[in-house]
Amino acid sequence: MTTHSEEVPTPEQHLRDEMVRELIEVGAAQSPHVVAAFGKIPRHLATPDEDMAKAYQAEYAAITKKDADGVAVSSVSAARIQAMQIEQADIRPGMRVLEIGSGGVNAAYLAEIVGTDGLVVTLDIDRDVTERAEMFLAKTGYDRQVQVFTADGEYGLAGHAPYDRIIVTVQAADIPPAWIEQLVDGGRLVVPLRMRGMTRTVALVRHSDHLVSDSVELCGFVPMQGAGENRVRLVLLHDITGEEVGLRLDGHPEPDVDALRAALRTSRAEAWSGVTLAGNESNEHLDLWLTTALDNLPLLAGTPAARERGLVASISPLGVPTLVDGDSFAYRSVRRTDTPERFELGAIGHGPQGQKVAERLVEEIQIWDREHRSDRARVEVHPAGTPDAQLPVGRVVDRPHARVLITWP
């Protein structure tokens, strides 16, 4: 008589397998190399104080360090975001890859994919972070394949350049020249790029002295530190502890704060577009269109208590696009329709011109629906100082090192 026994996966392997299954289902992991890497790396070892099952949740990001103000400055990004960025980068065996913003886990995934014929260099400005990365890579056996450096990511790492791929895992507001110079022509830079307050992980292909996107995805990352630090400024319109409401400014015109505080206390004006979204349909592409089309569109942020108090009708951790016009403002909102799981887009206005501003915002929502709903934004990065005449028509975001453009078909 013969016996047949199947190897039973360990609890951690079972968790990894379930995570990979979910990553495939949501489209974050697609290529065989990415699927294999995420099914192998024991990512829970990077967060030993966390529950193991939580470490393998596809959407779970573990905060590993905060600054003196309680702001997260380092994290292990969610597996879905890591897989999405690696897919955007199109990592292949034998490539030379620079990772800016360390932690260890992502570097191990990269090393697994590029193999022994490739090179992975990971760097971070914070020695605490690189020490944790070194410990994780030693535990998992990737310390022989990954070189870890403590350095300011603003300058890349010229000693191992050029790179086929550069992956940035911290939010950046600018594209330093070193990132372009250290990338091979035709190489890919994947970066969580903040444009007028909105962060998207953008895959950019180098074409000589400029970069052109071929993938733009919604994301969230801790902000860059060091020479490239450029944080959003929050202006409070309601400052009662626990129910704060404010505007996040990222190069937007300076608001009349007193007038807008008074406007927030006025009755709401509403305008509705007739444009609907399914309950599971993202508004990320709409929001990029709005910030392309409208000049003064900061993000309205607030606490859940502010919504419960009725101060605002909509709130989001990422902020809600808000059109500001002098003493009045209007922000994007939604309401239920008679059709199950469909929601109508509109705007809520406050202030003397609240109705007019809300209607202006709704007008752009309708234009997006008619002309761009099936389109995706294109992002280009050109050197600072490039004349306007040499740039495509679109929204220009000027930064110290680069002119970032958002354009549409």
C-alpha cells in the first residue's frame, strides 16, 4: 500500500498565499515575477510587534516612526501599494534598481525579482530606518543582494548609477535632477508625486532631459524629508479641538482666511450635476481633471466629528477638492440616487457667492463626464526654466527643480 501526503503550508505561508490571492483579484499583482516574490518574502518580520495576520492584509500600512508632532515619517507601505509600484516599474531579472525610502521589505521584493545578476540599492535619510532595513534583510537572507545606504534621497546615489529603474517610496513634490541623470534613457522612475495637493504614484519614462508618464495611480505615502522636503500647509477654518476643518494648500493662492471662516458658518448652497458614479467607482480621475481645469482648488480636510456636527457634508482623509473664490468656497460632494449603489456628484457651497461657486464646480464635473470620463491624465516632467512655448497645453505645477504638467487627450 502506498501513502500520499501533501505538504501543509505553515500559518505564515497561508497568510501570504491569501494576500497574494487578494493582490491578484484587485489587479495589483499581475506578472509572474511579482506574484512569486510576494508569495515568498516574510513581510511580518519587518513589524514584529504587530499581529502577523495584520502584516499580510493587502491594505495594511504599518507606521514605524513618527516625528515630534506625531506625523508619520516612516512606514511599511501596504502590500497592494508595493505591488502596484513594482508593476508600474516593470522590474525584470538582471536590472539595476535604486529604491529611495527604505524599510527592507520592498527592497527584498525587488531583489527577489532582479535576481543575482541584478543590483538593488536602497537608501533613506534616517539611520533608524536603514538599521531596521538591514535587520530585516539579514533575517530574510537578502543582505547579500541589497546594498543599504543612509543618505538624502534628493541626490540619489551616483556611485552605483546608472539605474534601469528608480522607485521612490516617499511622497515627493518635485523631481530632483539627480533622479533623471542617474536613470538610463528609456528607464522608468516610479514616484508618489504630489501635484497641487493630490498625490499619485506615477510611472515616468525618461526621454533625454524630460519624463513622460504611462501610468498614474491613486496612493498615499509619508512625505519626503531632507533637502527635498516640501509639505502641504494647513489653514484652519474651524479650530475647535476634535472637529477641525481646514484647507490644505500646495502652491495655491493665499486665501482670505477670515472671510472663509465666516463663510463656513453660513447656510449651505447646493448644486447637482446629474453625473453619477457607481458605489465602487473611484473619483480619482475626476479630481485630477478638476485640479487641471480650475485655478484655485485646494483640498478641504476635516475630522469625522466635523461632519457629524454638520459643519461639512463630505470629508476624506486625502481631502476633498474645493473651489475657492474670494469670500466663498464650494467642495465636491455626492448624494444617493434612486438607483441602488449609484451616487450623484455635486457641490456644496458656502459664503456670499456659495451658489455661484458650487455651480462653477459642477460645470467642470459635467465637462469631465462629457469629454474625459474614459480618459486618463498624462503627466510630464520638464526641467525648471523650460519656456512655456516648449510645453504642451495643460496645468503647469512649478517646483524648484521641475515643471510638472498635467495634460489630457
